[in-house]
Amino acid sequence: MSHPPAPPTSPHPRRWLTSRARVGLVLAVPLLGLVNQFLGFFVLVLAIVLIWKDNPWEKAAKVVATIAATALLGAVVPDPQGKDAGGTVARADGKGTAHGRALDAVTSASPSPSPTVKPGPRAADYRGLRLDRAREKAEAAGFGVGDHNASDDGKSIWMRSNWTVCFQKTGWTWSDTKTIDFGAVQTGAPCPEEDGGAVPWPKMPDLVWKTWKTARKEVVDLGVPADHVLADTAYVNDKLPDEGDYDDWRVCVTDPSADSDVTLGAWVTLGLTDPRNGCPKSDREDGDRPSLPDRDDDGDPDYHDPFPGDRNRDSAFPNGLPRGSDGSGGSSGDDDWDWNCPHTRWC
């Protein structure tokens, strides 16, 4: 007599899918999180998966278990250090200060020594040296050397022999090699007040009505080479006397103008006038091309012309212009050139 087959028995659930295993895994999250926060996070993910996979619990119980596991891990993992966190910030000069609120609870419970910042290595003072020489000396002293433009003008350093060191900063590499970085400006330029700042170029002084001799000295004292200071006339139809004879002439206009930057390699022009004439007024009809009175229109201003009403005689030809020099024509024969030659530049 055959017996009917026995009804299949339900398999026992796997041990890691039991409620006891799920609860144990949730409780293991904070314990492993204390050992290592990454290990705790991994176990948290595994616990959440088991809470929701093939779990006969009510949905509300699953949510509570998930929140509990996350909260337990968050309670034991320390806060990450951010901008407001304490700790020591190393500055360029090798000094540091600790500020902030982070880790106050931990340090109060288990005080530990504050982290120390390794000071930069000692180095000779290379400021004021030509950049190429400063690099050679620093490299000979065992430093890894870098350099940069210490001003805000954005120029690149090409010829190091034309640059001068203004700032230096030492430090260490990750492999514990000592380094030094030079901030430099073009030779002849003043150093900025701080690395990366604006170059404090000297300003063009107000030289109006100062003598050529005095004004020229003031410009040269700014650092402008003497041969970069030029004299010109303030009036377009005036002429400068021989060099040395206009030392007492007065300045009317300057290029660059007053209060402008006098940069490296600048050329300065001083517009001069004989003290008898005064400076051109700004509201003149001839504008930026002022002229002195010249009644006979011979190119020799009246103040300089011994014969201001005689077109044929001026300071260069006090005895009269050579015949035919006014372009009025005449014969090409030698007898027609009746020059009054003595005391003129023509003889």
C-alpha cells in the first residue's frame, strides 16, 4: 500500500536573514564605527540592505531600524575639520596659531599635545641681490629655488640678470627638501610694500615756473637718467639758446604731467620759456600750439628779434638777409648776390 508523499517542509531561513542577525548588525554599526569610520559606514550599508531585503517586519519598523543604525554611526564618527574647525594653520613665515571650536569635547576629555608646524629652514638674506646671483647662492646652499614677479603687473621673468630680489620665503617639500622662493621686480623699480602688490612708482612733481636747472635736478633725483631729461620750448615758434644759456629759463609744461607715474626707463620733457614771456595760458586761442608774437612773421619772435618790424633783418641776420633768400627771385650771376656778409653765419 503506497503512502502519499509528505508535504514539503519550509526551509529554515538563513541565519543572516533572521531578525536576531538584523538587530545584531544594527548594534555592530557604532562599535565598528569607533574602530574605523569607513568600516562603520560599510556595516551601516549592509545593515540597511538586510533590514529591507526579504524582511517580514512592518514598514514602520524598517524605517525606525534604518534611522537608528544611521544615528548610531553618526554619534561615534568625529566631525570633519572645515573652515571653522580648529587646528594649526601654517603660514608662510612658519608660524601658526590654533583657533576654533572643533574637537573641544574630545580634547577636554582626553587632552593631547597641539600639532607643531615645522618652521622654514634658515637662509641668508638675498634681498637686494640680482636675481640670477641670488639663485646661484641659494642653490649652492642646498635650496631648491623658485622665483616669481613680486608686482601686480603680470610680467614674466625672462632675463633674471635684469631683476632684483625683493622678497624671499623658505619652506619644505613633501620629501623634506628645503626650498626658497624669490619675489623680484625689474632692476631699478622700487619694491612693493607686500609680495604681489603694486609698484610704488615715484610721482612726477609740479615743476611749473621752476628753472630748468632746478627742475632737471628734481627729475634726476627721482631716478630718471640725466640723458633722459630733455629740454624743449613751451612756444612752438621759440628757440632754445645754446646749452647752458637756458639754465634760468622757466618750466611751463612737463611730459609726463604732474602727479603721473615716472616708470622705469621713462623719458621726461620740460617745456621752457624765457622768463620775460611767461607761460602760455590754458584758454589761448592757439590751444596746444601756443606761439609768441612775431609782427614781421619772419620766424623770430618779437622779444628775440632786434628788428621786430623788419622782415629782412632778425637775430641771425642783423645786417639784412642775403638777397634772394626770401624767394623773390633774382639772377644766378655772382654780381647779383650782394650779401652783407660780415658778422653773419654765411661768411
